[in-house]
Amino acid sequence: MKISLLEPLGVSEDLIRELSAPIVERGHEFVYYPNKTTDVEELKRRSAGCEVVMIANNPYPAEAVLTADSLKLLNVAFTGIDHVGLDACAQKGVTVCNAADYSNETVAELVIGMTISLLRKISEGDARVRSGGTSAGLAGREIAGRTVGIIGTGRIGMITARLFLAFGAKVIAYSRHVKPVAEAIGIEYVSLEELMRRSDIVSLHTPNNSSTRGMITRELFGLMKPTAIFINCARGPIIDDEALADALNEGRIAGAGIDVFDVEPPLPADQPLLHAKNCLLTPHVAFLSEEAMVRRAHIAFDNTIAYLDGKPRNVCQLT
């Protein structure tokens, strides 16, 4: 059986060799490509003859899926799978698995970091010192005592909520499913509209799918307090970027921290958030820590070995 890892996983080649050794020892062919490509023809070439294709967050479109005649498992070393041609996978009966949970703590910690940076005006303070300025006008605000709205109480949402609770915040939540464990630690479930109205800090933690795409609308941003901030370390297409930029530029909300966009950085010059006031931007790094990359690599190779054992794990539902 031929198994190919089509892109690097952010770990050393020594670790890749170590993790792939059990595959090779079983007599399978393992091929590793240490450079990314978005060229569909190159993806097709790399996938030729493969029963198992391993990728990370690089797009793997329907065209690549449909021409990979031997493909049985698409092993995605990432949490989200919206960059994959899922309809084509379903059409061909290709199993898709992911690496859920590898970056839970990493993402939650960036949410906290962005929140503190915005509330305490860290970027402004850095610029002020470098330009010979003082602390005048840089009084910040605390997390303690504020209301935090968590949209989506999955694993990452729950870790983020617990971190905010540790800072002394009150946490409210909106999610498709109410979790008794969340209620047990004092989280109050409310409607999405009420969450947007009441929260001083809103943090988004939902997947990007047909039911969430475009969920955070201009109308919802219009419900927020003028002193509130909005954090998105989940998926870009869930929010209306233009509406958020307008809310920031018109002073209808106080700030935003955004790590994800409709497209992967580099962003086009006309991306509205590039020109928005009080908007902290990072180039999709929420998942990216040294520890998370190692966890991800282990999960991805464990997924492949589980498939070889006839016991596929972390299988994603495609419909």
C-alpha cells in the first residue's frame, strides 16, 4: 500500500521518520513531501497510486480527490476539514479523518492573549515607547468582573471559558447543544442575540459549515456594546468581515482580535479588516505552537496506523 504525506507538519524530519517507521516496517511504501503546493496538478501527481493521503491545512480540492483513483483514506492533520473537497470524498466513498484536539489549549491561549492585548492596549503601548511617548491615555481594562460570551461550547470553547473563569469573568454561552458540565461550572446558556447584547468580550468557537457560514451578521454586531471586543480564532467565513470593519471604524464596538479570514494570508489589499480601527490581526497562528505541532503529528500517524489495522479513528461525518 502506498501512503503519502503531501506537506510538512511543522515538526522535524527526524520525527516524521520515527512516526512513519511502523508503517514502513509493515511493508508499506511511505512518501514524504517536505514542501507545500497548492498546484492541483502537483497534488494529483503526489496522490497517484496512494490509498492513504495525509495532508494538513493545505487545500485538497475536489479535482484532486476525483482523480486519485486508489484513494481510500484522506487523513487531515488539522481540526477543520472545510479546505477539503468533501462532496467528492462522499461521492467516491473516501473516508476522511482529522486530528481533533491537538491545538485546543493553543487556540484558547491565543484568545486570552488577544483579549489582554486589546484590553490593556499592549500594541499601542509598544508603539508609544518606541516613538518616545508616555503612558498618557493608555489606561486599560481588566478581564475580571466582565461578561464573556462564548459562541460554541465544544472542546476549545470550553477550555477558553475555563480560562476566562480563572480570570474572574462571568461566562455566558450560546451553542446548539447545552452541556451540563458547562452549567455545572456556572456558565449560563442564552440566545445568540442576548449573548451579543450582554457580553463585554465575545469569543467565537464554531466550525465552518453550512449552518454557521455567515452566522455573525451585521445585525448581530449591531447589538454589541460600544465598549465590547470581538475575538475570532475559529474560522473566517463565519463572520461578516465588512460589517465588523464598519462597526470598528464607526466606534460601535471597541476592538477586535482576528486570526482567521475568508482566505489564508497573505490577504488582498482590499480586505476590510486591514484598514479597521482597533483591530489586532494575526496570520492564522492560533493552532501553531511547538507543542501542538508534535501532538498533531502523533495523531495523524496514529490515524494512519489505525486505518491499516482496520479500525479507522477520528472519522469525520461528511453529510
